[in-house]
Amino acid sequence: MDLKRQAEQQLQRADFNKYELHDITGISLHKDGHQAKARAFLRAAGNPYLFRVGDIGVHVAFSGETGDTLQDRMCRLLSKSI
């Protein structure tokens, strides 16, 4: 099952608990290169479509009207200084 579909199904569960999501609060993305940052993020988040930052559940979705994929968007985000 793909991660996007898995995230959507998890959100639909009656017993959904955001505190069961991976918390990425403590990750450090001060690594060189997009691939190293992406690996660190994916390792911490588990599912890049559904994770938690502290007490906030994050569900990543976008229209895709630009033709970008999640990978395109993540690379663009991770290439910025954060």
C-alpha cells in the first residue's frame, strides 16, 4: 500500500490518535545535500504524508495542479535554509 493511501486510511479510523504518529520535533536537517536531508526527514517522520510536530498532527496534501510530486515539493523545501 502506498504511503498516501495509508495516511488517508489512518485519518479515517474512528480510533485515530495523533499521538501515535511519529514526532519530528527533535530532528536536525543540518546535513549537506538534499538526499541526506530527505533521508533524515523520512527516517524521523515514517510517513511523509502524516506525522506530528509536538502536539500538532500534520497531514500533507496538495492539489498537484502544478504537476509536482511530493518528492519535488520535499526537495524544494529541504533545499531551503531551515
